Amino acid sequence: MKISPQWLRDFVDFKVGLRQLADDLTLAGIAVESISGEGEHAVFEMDITTNRPDAMNHYGVARECSAIYDLPLKPIAPKLPVASETTAPAFPIEIAEPDLCPRFTARVLHDVTIKPSPANVTQRLALLDQRPISNAVDATNYVLWEMGKPTHVFDLDLLEGGKIIVRRAKNGETLKTLDGVERKLNSEDLVVADARRPVGLAGVMGGFDTMITDKTRNVLIESAWWDPVTIRKASRRHGLHTDASHRFERGADFESTIPSCDRVAELILQSGGGELIGGAVDVIARRLDQAPVALHLSEVHRILGEKLDAREIFRVLNRLGFDVLPERGGESDFTVRIPSWRLDVEREIDVIEEIARLHGYDKFANSLPAYAGSVVELPDAEKDGKLRSTLLALGYDEAISLTFISHQDAERFSEVPAIELANPLSEEASVMRTSMVPGMLGMLAYNLNRGGDNVRLFEAGNVFEASGATANQLKRICLGATGSAVTPSVHQPARPFSFFDLKGDVETVLHAFQHTRLAYDAQTPKYYHPGRSARAVIDGAVVAQFGQIHSDVAAARKLRQDAFVAELYLDRLYQHGLREVRYEALPRYPAVERDFSFVFADAVDFETIHQAVTALRLGELRSFAPVEIFRGGAIPVGKYSILLRAKFQSRERTLREDEVAQWSVQIAKALNALGGTQRA
């Protein structure tokens, strides 16, 4: 958000320079990220947290300056002419939904000339990258950035029936908003309507049919307070994030409706002339009163670890708009009345935080809290550490992604029910993640789009799945790789990362855990490439799935090269202990190798072959692995030729030729039993 320091000086007469002002605001929690321009044209780029809508405007930031520098804050006091005498009744406003719109304020102006705004208004709006439109519309934008209160202006003559109604929309009702889009409404939408139709989507955007034009002569100014949850849902539902919705969905100032309405009227009358008709129409359906907070000086000193002078505490709170009243018969207990613009302050600790940040965090002595306990290691800390060190040694860098994903990703990358977020950041982050694959693909794409062609990442975290009224939280670790498997040099050319590179990395990780049997199958989800993906099964439990991401998924994610992902289920893997490191002397006796060349049907994979040979329980068989695979040529379609190598070795003696031959016959019979044909 942009703030003009020169505009701040309208309200507080501080003398510090731009850099000092930026540093002081940042230390007080109103962060200035950057400064552009100089002198009167300087602009602060601010990072205002979502709990501080009161500071999303110049007057709110000026209030902070008033407290920081202990200077008076000049009030915003609109000066309006005496309203014209009229026998017409006050403009009727009906609030049909008092829970969603507790207050609606309006003013009527007649005989206004719509024209460009004066230079002082357009120049300030231009500093904030706001495009000038007309004096009436610019007045609402100016007040938004000055006071933080969104308002709206209607062409009064285009309102039908002579009244305003705040109500829920009817299912199927439509509204053409100011951006020219025809929007279909439902009963969850709150609208501002005239006697016949909706004329504005409450708190989000006004209607096209009643907007201010060059022909407008009579104006209705609206300033209301809207329920934040209702505005947030409407904004998400219609994909409309506006300056107004940004503020209303975080909570506006209930008491600012009249001052903001008057300020808009003042600006319009100054630039466009006209008459003020009657007084303000202020309809309060219900009041919003914040409960006062009890403040104890002993608690202030305990929390802050330092005794602050009571006068300093009162000064800070008073400058921020808080009223501090002493409790009857007490000298250290007070009641603090919360100003209407500070909806984020609800408890004593919130008030203490205000005292701390305005007093200055840098003024507190550095100290550590007393602690009489000891470090408690988490149950899986050793296993977590082993996994991280192994992956770092394999060349993977640790990364972190959002724990939120979209509905589409939740459906594509998992089959478990997702947990909906009540207040999602966006449609792309509307559910808790049910898989870590979407986040990993996003991180791979991010690196590829910035010139990082060779990427290896891993992320450890949790996935979440709905289980009735409760939620399950499961530990996962995800690996992602793309690019070259080896760094090219004069000694070796580049080689693309492949499925077998990923399989080797997964095997290395799994080898760190005790298990009796590790097997693989091809029952992987559809987002993996068939034939280039697998599941790892340890002692009957699936502990990982990995492989190349399907080309359709990669294209949808705009991945410009093959991407490989593995997801390990730590809640299952951690049921196995870490493998104990054991050492033994190298064998003194020579090994004997025998090769077996067989033709098998494609349905017979190496896992099946390996199981058949392992079942023979040959004690001297040290290894049994494929050496070559061949398809085509004289090999029929649907079959393949494989060269298998067995290695025999004893630790007690040199093996005899006859016993090696006997074991070879047993192996050949086992392979024949699988339907294999031995080649000469």
C-alpha cells in the first residue's frame, strides 16, 4: 500500500526526514518496505498487516506518527454549508438485514456539476497510482485514502422508487457492476437496492446503471458499515477484490460513516458546486459497542519485563485514541475504552502490545526468560535428522511450500476428503493440502521459470484429510527433481535425470530403516507417467510412491522439461526403526559369477523374478541383478530378453564347481517355472 509522507504532514507537524520517518514507523510495527521519489513527491510502499485496517490510510498512519513523536493529531472536520430548506422528507433508507448492515449513512446533493477534479486532488491520487475519473468519484477515492473509509456515490435521478433498501439478493437476480460485467446473484449476496433492482454489491462494487456520468446533476452519497464475513465471501464468490472490499472484510470504523460522508460532500461541493439538501440520513439498525478492557500496571510490568512510567503509558494510549480511566479506589488498575477504529484490540494483552510497540521495542533491555527445564527431543527427531542428512548428501535442497492448495489440486492428487478453509487466502489456496505433490510441482516450476534448469528439492511437512467431524494430520516428505543427473564437464557429458535416478535416491532413504523385505509395484496414481513410476512396499505396507509426472499434468503446470516426484509416507515408514550400522571383514575367498539369459512375457517383472530366486534360500547367493534388457529383433512382441547375473561367495571356503552348477540349475528351474525360456 502506498502512503504519501507529505499528506501525513497535513495532520501531524513532524520535522524528521523521510528515512527517519520510515525507520520509526517500521519499528512501531507499521512497516515501510521502500521509498520512491523525493520531497513532496516521495511515496512510502507500506506493508500493513491484515489486523490493522485502521492504518490502511493516511489519517491512521498519521495517528501512529502522533504517538511516536508525541505531537497533536489535527482532526478531520469537514466544513459544510448550511443545508437548503426543503419540505421533502428525508431520503428513506430501509435496512432489511441489520446483522449484516448495522449502519447506513447518506447525504443528498443537488445541482452538482460533474467535471475533472482540482489539481490538488488529482496529484495526490496520482502519487498513489489512482486514475482520476471525475470530481464526484475522485472524492470517494480521496476519502478512502485519507480516512480509510470506503464510500460510494449514486446518480440520484437513476435510483427508482425514491428509496434505498439493504437486503439479500434474490436467487437469479442480476447486477451489472461498474466494471461492466453482468453478475448473477444468489441469496448469500448482500446488495444495496432501490425499489426495483440491485444498484450495488454491498461493500464490494457499485452498479453500472446508477453510476456518476457527465449528465449527473443530483448525487446520493453512501457511507455504511458492512459485516466483514459477508463482504469477504461475496468478494471471493464473484472474484472481485477491490479497495473497498479489502478494507470492509477486515473491519471498518463504525463511527466513521458520518464524518466520511461529510468529507465526500465537502470535496464535491468545493469542486462541483451545488446544494446540500437536508441533513445526514443516518440509520442505525444496531450499535456495535466494544467492551472496555481492564488494564493492570502490574501486568504491564510483568509482561514487558520493565517498569514503565505511568505517564508514558497514558501518553501512548491517549495519542492512539484510547481513553484510560482509573478504577475506583485503585492507583494501578484502570479501565481502557477501545476506539471504534481498533477492532483488533479485545484483551489486556492487546493493550500491552500497543504500549510496547509505541514505547519502542528497541528500548527494552535484552534478556532471556528464566527456564528451569531441559531440552525435550521429539520422538522422531533422530529419524527426521537421518532423512534430512541423507537427502542433503544426495544433492537435494530443503524447501517449504504453502500448506494450502486448490480444490482442483486436491481432487487431482489425492482421493481423500479435503478440509475446507473458512477464510481462504484465494481460490488457489482454499483447502488444506491432501498431498505434497502440488506444492513441489509449484516450486519446481518457480525455479525453472527463473533459469534454474537443474533442480533437486525436498520438503518435510504434513498433509491433512477430513475424517467425519475431525481431521487427520499425517507426516510426509516429498522429493522433486528435474534437469541433469550429473554435472557436465570435460570428463563426462550431461545425462538427463531419469526414473532410475529417483528410484536409487528413494532406495537410499529407505535403506536407512530396518525392514525384512522391500518390494515395488506399478500401482501408482494417474498423475504419474505409466511405466516410469512405482510404489515402494516395506513388509507389506506402502511407504512411498514415485516417478515421472505425466506429460499432461506437466503441461498444465507449464513445466518445460521432465519432472520427477517422490512422496514418502513417514507415518508408516517411522514404524520401522533406523538400521543399525554394522561392519564385517571383506571375504577372503573368491566370488563366482554365473549369467542366465531368459525370455519372459512383459507381464513378468523383475520383482517377480527376484522373489522366485530369493525363495530358493541359497545361502551363498550374494546378489542377483539384471545386466541387460532387450526388446525387438528376434524377440516376439509382448516379450523381452533379460540377462541376469548371480554372484556366489562363501566366507568359510572356496566354492566348488559342482555346487555352483547345482545352484545354477535350481535358479534356471525357478525361472522356467515363471514361463521363462532360457536362451542358448
